[in-house]
Amino acid sequence: MSAEAFLPGLRALPQPEGVSAVDAAVRAAIREPDPGDPFGWLDMALDPGLQRPKLAPDIEISHHTTRWGGGYAVVRNPRGPVYLRLAAEDGRLMERFDGERTVRELVVEELQDTASLDVTSATELVAVLESSGFLEDPWSETYELIKTRILPARSRAAAAARRFARSQTVHFPKAREMSEWGYRWGGRFLFRWYGQVALTLLLVAGLVALWANVAGDRFRIVGDSLAVGFGLLFLFDLLATMIHEAGHALAIRHAKRDVITAGFQLYLGHPAFFIDSADILMSPMRDRIRNAWYGPYLSLVVAGTASIAAFLLPHTGFGTTMFRLSILTYLTAVLNLIPFLELDGYWIMVDALETPDLRPRSLSFLRHELPRKIRRREALTRQEWGLTGFGLVGTVFTILALWTSVYIWGPVFQTFATAMWRHGPPTRVLLVLLFGFILGPLVAGIWQGVRTVWAQIRYLWRRLLFQTELGWRREAGELIAEMPVLDELPLEVVNALAGKVRLVRFAEGRTVFREGDRADAFYVVRNGRFAVVDESAGGVELRTLTRGDSFGEIALLQGTPRTATVRASRPSEAFAVDRSSFQTWLADSVNAEGLMGSATQLAEVRSLAPFRHLSAADAESLREAGSWMQVAPGEVVVRQGEPGEHFYAVASGQLEVDKDGEIVATIKAGGFFGELALLKDAPRAATVRAITAARLFRLDRRSFDQLVAGAFHRGIVRVEVHADRVVGRS
């Protein structure tokens, strides 16, 4: 069997017109193996650097810019559907997944655009998108598929019943078709100018009728027919909730987006309708705000209609029920619009500010960052003022809400509960149900508080056990032994160092240390995730740290200040070795001199601008693969027309670029040149000559290929790290 028949799809694609120099270099570099060499074709197929990721044709990307100058992207896979929220850089990189560029080419293009050789971002993005079904070649979970297919029908039904018992949710079939039908047969008129005028008049008339009903003391909250009144009120309230959710559905359809699913569920003990409106995240800010507004807006219209009905029928049981419904619906609509509860008002503010995770970010800033800034008398940025204001007002609102619940609504509810209890068994049963509905959120909040306290107790107990149990030290030792700087230490030295570690827990948003701080410990991630942030560059996230990654060891070894800020992106744990323990061990270690040398070299590599985003493992691989060179003034580094073999990053000095006898550019410290040599033996396009003495870091193509392959493997292994990128909204 010929190689072409063995792997017929691996032929290099023809070069289209208008391709970039990088495109042409990559295609020229990828030469097909000989027809009789099937292993050559197989090697080509299995090289991750030569993979050409291509987005499926139905993938959608939406870019968003925050009020604070940052940005993010939301991407949609309609087969699921699946939504991912990515960094703005990942969203732009994803648009280049056209099936023409290889992974190597994507990395080099990012190097050209951002001056950063960020191998991991490209490879992990490929792995995440592939596992989520965003690429043209589908990802199949083979074992899960087999398990599902061989499971008996009775077992599948039992599994479905268990899922319902856990979620207490019933999904309506054909939710998209239902919203489409409702929009076509009347819903669309609510968004026309005359529909808006009619709704506004109804809302204003309802408020006038409510004032007349309350001021005239025409109704009482507690009436004589409690059981019947409560039953009717319950049914009308469900209807009002359904109309509220219908408002969201119509707004989604008006924005030309889809209602993913809809249904009925018991939410914290409350029966309620719901819709999944995650698809609106792909729309512009105006459409997202309209979607969040239309639910409480139609609730206010329903409340106004009920007030008018009560005003027109003052001496009937129906009128009394309408009055109670109006009070309840007005209260619910107002609560929904308060931006300090994670309801519609909160989403309106989040969309207006284009700031996802506003509430947790503001509370985290109040707890962890603001006290430090006050102690150091540091000025707050515009974004930090916004987070502080939202967090403080939200805290005050929570306190006032609790006070209002106890001192204002308490007496009213007590009167209502007493009257219901006196009316016999039927109303007593209804009272118990009502207590369950009202106390459901409170019980859930108390339960969440108990879980938080219990988690803290467990953490403290585990810290105590950690000092005595061998298994924990073994785990710490294994992780420390894999640290790039310490990977050559003898086993007895690693064990000694592992005996000095302590377990540290970090809440989401908590800062481990800040750029410029004195190094007092180094850390190895046990679980969770940490973000490395360059605050001097405006808060740019350099890289993400997960289990097994280490940080802080270079500054500790060299005795230098921290070069970046590290912050927990989620609740996380790390093994920490403090400065005194580490220095004591280092002073007694025969490996100290070599260790210091390795740390210095690694720090030098990571100090170069193109390599700042590299993980510790990638930086160590780069240090071992590359080499340093000194260049004298006037010395030619590369000459125009000669084959290119190396890529160069400039650590210090100044160089000039000479093309056809004309100086076209100057390269200073932090710059780079020769990147096309990472792709092929292309002739140099210009001569680069040193103006002053310069120090360069040199990398050849083979080492670059190994970096890409290693990073791609880690990206596949750590796909689950990015599971929280899936976003949604109900």
C-alpha cells in the first residue's frame, strides 16, 4: 500500500493568492515525504505543530470591550449549544483557525503581533476548542459514548429520574419554536413605538390605580376567604412569573437570537418558570440590556393591569385577589431591578459596564485589595473606584434589606400569619407552604454559610493532619521534584525540602503576593488556579498556573523583589516553603551553586519580553534548548540572502536592520528578529548588524518544534482546567 493511499488527506494544500510571508514560509517548510515512506507520512500526521486547526463553519465569535479598557470574547458552538468566554487575545487568535495555518505558524504570528512567544496559549486554545466541538474535526468521548449506548433503556430512564430529583426541573419541548410563535403572533408589536406607548400608558395608569387603592384603604392584605384567595393568588402569581420570562424570551427573539431551553422548576423551594438566555451573550450591549429589562418591565405592566382591575372591581373577591397580586408583583419587579441582587437589575449593570463577574470581583476587592491600598495610601484606579462603590453600596443594601425584613415586613407578616392560623386547618396548611416558600432562600443561605464554615474547619483540620501524615508530604515532594529549577536535586534533598512545606488556602480573588513585594516564600499549586498578572503593563495576565506549577522560587533564590502579581482565580490550595526554611536548606546543600546558576539563567530567559508569557516548564525547556551570545559593535548577526537557522531575542544593546544597503529599522532591548527561521530555511530578508555591544538569546527551529509539541501535550492533558469557561444566563 502506497503512502498516498495510507494517508491521502495529508497532502500540502495549494498556496492561494495573497498569502502572507509566514503562510508561504510554512507551506514551503512542509514537504511531503516520499510516496513509499508511510512512516514519514505518519510522523507528519502526528506532529502537533503541523496540525491545522479549522473552526467549524457554524461557529460564531462576539467581541466585547469593557468600560475599563479591557475586553473579552464570547464564542458559540450551536451544536449543544456550548458557549465559552475567552480572553480578548484568545478570541482574536481563534479567528485565525482557518485550516490553512499550522499551530507553529499561529505561534509565530502571535509573536509578530504581540512580541510574545506564547506557545501555551495557542496550544491550550486548540485543545479547549477541540474538546468543546468548535473545530471541524469533531471530538468524540469514546468511552462515554459506548457507556451510553450499552446502558439498558430502564437504566437510562432511572438516570433521567435521578437527574430530575436533583434539579427539580422540567424542560419544555421546542422552546425555540414556542418563542418564535409568540413573537410572530403578537410579541413583535411590543417592540414597536405604538406598543411601547400602550405599555407605558398601562404602567402609569396602574401606578395611579395602586395609589388610589392604597390611599383609599379599599382593600386589606388579609381577607375572609383566605384559602380560596391564597389559591387564586398563587395561580395568578405563577402566570405573572410566566409573563416575566416571556418578556425575556421575546427580547431574545427580537435580537434575532435563540431561546435555548425553557421549563418549570422548584428554585429554592419556589415554583417558577425559566428560560436559558445564554444566546443573548452573543449580542451587542443594547440587546443584552433590553433582554434583562423586559422581564421586570412586563412584570410591572402585569402589576399595573392588576391594580386597574382591582380599582374597577373594589367590592369583589376577584378585585381583592387582583390587589394582592399587584402588591406582590410590584414588589417582585422592584426586587428584580435592584442591581445588588444577582437578578435582572444586576445583569443590566453588568451589561452596561461590560464587566462580567462584577459582584464577586467587587467583594473580593473589598476584602483583599482595598485594605492593603489604604494601608499603603495608594491611589485607586477608575476601575477600582467602581468596584469599591459597587461593593460598599451592595453591602449597605444587604444590611438595610435585613433590617427592613425584620422591623417592617415582620409585623405585617405576623398579622397575616396569625389570621391564617385562626381560620382552621386548610389555611394552616397554606401557611406552612407559604413559610416554606419564604424561608427557602433563607434556609439556602444558612446552608451555604454552614458549608463555608465547614470547609474552613476541614481546611484547618487538614493543615494539622498535614504535619503528621506521610501521604501529604509525599504528594508535596512529588510536585516539588517536578519543578524545573529543582528537577535535578537528589531524592533525599527533595524529601528534606518537602518536610518543610505547609498547606495554604486562597479564596477566589485573593492576592498571594504583588509585583515589587519582598520574596518570603515559594509555592507549588496543589489544586485550583492562579493568574500571573503584570501590573506595570496595566494588569495584563501573563499566564495561568494550575496543579504542579510553581511560582516565586526565582525571586526567593535570587533575593530580588517579585516581578509580577499572583492572584487566585478560584478557591485554590498551594504548598508553600517559607524563606527561612528554604535558605536554611540552601545553606547546607551541596547543590546550592548549581541551583543558583540555573535560577539565574531561567530568570534571564523569562526577563526577555518575547518570553514573559511562558510557563516555568516552557521557560526551562527554552533555557536548555537555546543559548546566549555576545555581539561586538559592528558585528553582523545575520546576513541578507543567507539561509536562516535561528531566532534571536535582544536582552541588551542596539542593532540596525539593513535591507539592500538601506537602514530600515533599529532593534533595541526587548525586540527580536529572525522569527521566520523557526518555520523554514528561508533566506534572510535583511542584514542585522550590532550598533553597540549586544547580548542575544538564540533559538533554533528544532527546539521551537519541541516547545510547541510539549505545550500541546500539556494543553490536552489540562483541558479540564478550562471547564469554567462555559458560560450561561437564565
